[in-house]
Amino acid sequence: MKNFLVLGGGFAGVEAAIKLRKKGYNVTLVSDRDYLFIYPISIWIPVNGISFDDSKIELAKLQKIHGFNLIIDTVEKVDAINKKITLSKSELTYDFLFVALGMDKRKIKGIENTLSICGAPKQAITIKDELDKLIENGHGKIAIGFGVNPDDPTGSVVRGGPAFELLLNISTYLKKKKLLNSFELNMFAPMPKPGIKMGQKAYNSMGKFFKHYKINKHTGKKIIGFTKNEVLFEDNSKLESDLIIYISGGEGHHLLKDSGLPINKAGFVLTEPTCQVQGFPDVYVIGDSAHLLGPDWVAKQGHMAEVMADVAAHNAHQHVIGSNKTISYVDKVSIICVMDSGNGAAWITRTEKKETMIMLPIIGHWFKKAWGFYYKNSKLKRFPRIPGM
Ligand SMILES: Cc1cc2nc3c(=O)[nH]c(=O)nc-3n(C[C@H](O)[C@H](O)[C@H](O)COP(=O)(O)OP(=O)(O)OC[C@H]3O[C@@H](n4cnc5c(N)ncnc54)[C@H](O)[C@@H]3O)c2cc1C
């Protein structure tokens, strides 16, 4: 019986553990959090649309249902050369390693003055508290933006979707409270056309969206830092704000730099289309930790993390049984985004062949809510899984 060690209890790690268990392997999952955080629905925490507890699934429950071993501890070192994983309280080894540790965010000057909806999960609660304070005052300036990583050749680590969604949701929330006219909502990003990765159709509609939700755009200017109440740009201009939410460009997980695994300039692990690491046939890297292959619009998303987990579990099994019937995730690369605004959503998809953008007023919001419910309950085996969802 081969021992599979999965590092990380997010979208990629949990899906891999489930799929490997289905194939009958002995699987141990290590996570520093005792829950799987469902980031896509966490955008509603700041606007009182969902509680923190409803945005997560306890890993112990998943362990019980799917039968993997669970260790809640922090991975301190990954040594792929000697097949040794150091945790804070023990050391582990493996026959096959699945790395699903997510990614880190670039630090820029003054970043401590900002909050992120894409960082430590509990920051979503801090954003809610800060927003509540402004609402209590009856007015305020809110700036939400995202950055790039110049070292990432694909730009796949730019995470703009949650920034757009949070702004749209805050706008709807303030409107419901009849406070929208007393607030200034600003979106900032260094690229001239933020959101173009989702396709031209989606990009064109974003402009209309912003106007409708009273959001000002500040784009095409490099962000050089932050003060307590300002976003600072390269051309010496400033954006004043009472609350700054910033999603920095992603960079590879810090532990992977010294792991012996090959990484790109931004620290993401270089894999084959099978998710197997180049030169390490018993190591697979999945989800946000990997350097994604594919078209120049490829994006690190939860559904891609699950596709990669599935592909990697299949390929590792082929490896074990001595078959070469491997599969690739690259031909499955797509963008799937339900851009929620709190009172509707835009359904956006992009593949090599097609771009789709469908506006779904009201129903789109409930569709995304239903997806969150489905995601949780299908993982807990209360519902059957629908392939691709
Ligand atoms: C606000 C937000 C909204 C999003 N919306 C969407 C969406 O609508 N659709 C979509 O497809 N994608 C969306 N995404 C992207 C999606 O959530 C990510 O692509 C996905 O979470 C990546 O999964 P992962 O398992 O690779 O990484 P993560 O989910 O980040 O999981 C990494 C895991 O590793 C663990 N870990 C990290 N370091 C250590 C350590 N040293 N020791 C032990 N454990 C460790 C973490 O605790 C975590 O469990 C969104 C992301 C955010 C932040």
C-alpha cells in the first residue's frame, strides 16, 4: 500500500485527498487550519451576507466521511530531495507527495495599512468590522484594488475577481442602507485594462457595471505603496481612503523556495501537464502553488485547483499500476466566474474556443449562494457530486 502525503487543506488538497481515497490509497492530509475555507463565498462576510462559520468546512468532518488521516500542524520545511517533511511537532516521509499549499502575496511598502479579502480568512471579519464603523459614521471613502507580480510571466497570479465582487457587494449593501450617496467607492489596479483576462465581452460590461454601482476606476498607474489613509501611485498621485483593501500579486509559497523543487522566478513550482514535478516523479503540485501552463489568460482559480487535483490523482494511480495512460490538465484550462454583486451576477466563462458573458439579475446572486450550499454538502457527501461543479 503506497502512502500519499497531501500538504494543504484548501480546494486542491481536499479534492486530492478525496480522489486518492476513492482509489483506495492510504492518505494523510496536513493543514495548519482545521477547516477548508470556501474563499468564493467569503466575499459576503463583510456585507453580513454569510457568517464566517458558514464559509468553512471542518476538516475533521471531511476526514470522517472520506477516511483520510488528518494532521493539524504547520509544515515548516519541505525537503523533496530527501523525501522529508518537517512539521512543527513531527517529521513525515512519503511514497507520493501532493503539494497544495496555496500561494503567498507580494509585500509592498506600507501593505500593513491595508486589509485583504484574499489573505488569512479572518481578515474578512476585520473588513466587516471596519466597514461597520464607517456605516455607523454615515460616510466614508473605500478603496479596493489589486496588484501584479512582475516576476510572473503569465499574470496568472493577479486576483482581481474578488476585488470587483467585494466592491459591487459593498455598493449594493450601502444602497440598501440608503448610504450609497454618502460614500465614495474606488477601484484601483496598475494595468490599463483590469479584467481583460476574462475576455473582451466581460471587460466591456465591467465599465457599465462600475457606472451603475457608482464605482470610480483608477487604473494604469503603478501602485508604489500605502500610508494609513492613502494609496500611493508612481506618478506621485494619491488616492485618499478611510478603508483600503488590497489584493497583492501572488508569489510562490515561501516553503517551496528551499524545497529542492524547480520553481519559476515568482516561486511557483514547474510541473508537467500531468501535474508531476519536473525531475521528481513522485511529487505532484496542484492548485495555486503551481506555475500554471496554458494560454496567456490562464488564472489560478478554485475550479482549476480541483481539476488539477483530479488529474494528479489519476496520474499518480497510473504511475503506481505501471500504466502510461496519463492525462493533462492543460486542455481543461478555463475561466469560470460568477461575478456576484449582491443583487445579481454576471456569468463569465472563457475557453480556447469561446467567451461567454451572461447577465443574471437577482437569480445570479441566488445561483452563487446555491453553489456554496452545494459545494459544502457535496463535499460532506450529503449530495452527489455533479461533474465539473
Ligand atoms: C476572496 C476570494 C474569492 C475567490 N473566488 C473564486 C471564485 O469565485 N471561483 C474560483 O474558481 N476561484 C475563486 N477564488 C480562487 C480560489 O479560492 C483559489 O484558487 C483556491 O482557493 C486555490 O486552492 P489551493 O488549495 O491551491 O489553495 P488554498 O485554498 O489557499 O489552500 C492552501 C492550504 O494550505 C494550507 N497551508 C498553507 N501553508 C501551510 C503550512 N505552512 N502548513 C500547513 N498548511 C499550510 C492552508 O491552510 C490552506 O488550507 C477566490 C479566491 C479568493 C481569495
